[in-house]
Amino acid sequence: MNPALLEVQELVVEFHVQGTALRAVDGLSFDVGAGEAVGLVGESGCGKTTTALAIARLLPENGRIVSGSVRFDGEELTTLKRGPFRRRRWKDFSIIFQGAMNALNPVQRVGDQVVEPIRLHEPATTRRQAWKRVGELFEMVGISRDRRKEYPHQFSGGMRQRVMIAMALASRPRLVIGDEPTTALDVMVQAQILELLERLRRELGLALVLITHDLSVVAETCDRAVVMYAGQLAETGTVEQLHRRPLHPYTARLMGSVPDIGGVRRLPEGIPGQPPSILRPPSGCRFHPRCDHAMEVCAEMYPARRSFGPEHAVHCHAVSEEGRIQDPAALPLIPSARALAAHDPDAEGLA
């Protein structure tokens, strides 16, 4: 594994809504090595995008980092003053935002929008030089340089996403964060965008944090994955480890929800219940209301991190010392969402 380029330790992010502090990310830790691709995965609302915005300090006004550390190349970012931080953002690390049509300015030519970060971070670069580089960036991502003077509405969804990728690469960053860059694109265009990201990562030596809820995307693109649930870390490991030997019941459920196109034709079994609201999150491990392996201790305390090898770690009380999810028959279980639903159909939404 390469030395850590990005290190996130015990990150806590809260939003203040009507006088109430809502904790969207709760004690998250992970790292990304130079040139490595790491996927942040989990159901919608688990805190993936909030984590990305916190790293780049782009949280809305009511959001703030309460505690924790974000280090890039050994430098602490959370305590940097605004000016020095802005000089690092986009030059050292950048973001491909979700929804390119909303991220691009509809009344500015796309080329001018890519020129802006180049001129901002490299004042000595003339507009002519920046304009030439935009043409090179466009060709790198598969867009004709002749389209630099066009407006966002003149591009298809996939082409707009390519413009966003070109913009993210404009100042030659070492790390790119992709916030669901294939959302709302058809399957063929998704494949093209993912292939493009993988090629650019390989050719430019980029590190990549890919935010997605699509496990097939992670399997195709990433070296490691960080599985999040309701703002907390459930499990982290290489893609192969999580596919072959998932330890957390939530990870196992996620893996089991992906159809096997080469096996028996059947609908995958989903996860009962719904993700919890951050207004009233469950105590302890936040997955315990939906977990078939939940014990009494799961409702009382969040499980400590347990490592099974240099890259594989899990937060789960039900995992044995040998690294297996223990047999439910041998555990002092509490009622799970599945057990409740068996007696009360209305309890399926309890979470």
C-alpha cells in the first residue's frame, strides 16, 4: 500500500437545524494512498457526500466540523486559515460534483469555466496559455477542443460530466473526489465515464475517492472500499476482501443485494427496514435495529475497531476473534427489524 496522501481520523460533522445539532458524520476514519482509488459506499443519507464536502471545506453555512482530523500529505487541513486552504483546494485536491448541469454555470461558456481555476491558482499563466490547456484537457477527456466556446445546455449529460472532469483536472491535482459522477447517466455513458476516470488515474497517477452506492462501480474502479452506515464506519478493506469475506452484517447484506447474472435467476433479498433518521439515531451501533445478529450490547455502545490484517477492519460486536459473523443461535439477540416485521407488518419501517 502506498503512503497515505489523505488521512481522515475520527471526523465528526454536524448540521445545526432550528437550534438542534444533527450529527451527519460520527467518528469516521479512513485513508487514501498516493495513486490509490478508494470507494465510499453505503445507502443514501449515510454521510458520503457530507464527508467529501467536509474534506474540501465546502459545507453549507449550517454545517461544521466539530472534531477530528483531515490531513493531506501530512498537513492538517481543518485548522488552516481560509486563504492558505483555498490555495490548496483545486490545486492539490479537487471535486467532481454530483449533477454536472447544476454544477456548471449555465450562462458562461464551458471553456471559460475551466480557465477560471487555472488562472486563480497559477496567476503567471496568461489567458492564452490557459485557453490552450483547456483544449488539451478537453481532448484528454474525449471532447473536441472546438467546443470550448459552447454553453452547458449544448452538451449531453455525459459530455457535461466530462467537462466537470476536465475542470477537476485543470490545476493538476494529486487527489480527485468523485461525488457519484455517473448519477442520472444511462448505463453506456456510465461505463464510458468510469473507464475515463480509470484511464486518467492510471496515466496521471491520481488518487481517487469515489462516492457511490453502486457496488459494481466500486468493484470495477476501486482498490479499497469504506462502507458507511448512518454516518459511522461499518467496515473497510480491499474490494476483494469485502466481496469474498464481508465481516459486518451490513456489508454482507449489501453484497448479497447485487444480482448474480451468472447464477440462479432470482431477486436478491433486500435489507429490512429503513436507514435511521439523523434526527433520532439509534443508540450504540446504528445498524442494530435492522441486524439479524444484534445483541444487547449493540444497542448500548458503538463497537470498537477490530483489525483482521493490515487493510481489513470492522466495527461489529458480532464478529468473532477468528473473523467470522457469529451464529445467531449462539448470541443473546435483541429483536431485529426482521423479527418484528414477522409479527407486525407495520414494523418493517422501524429503524
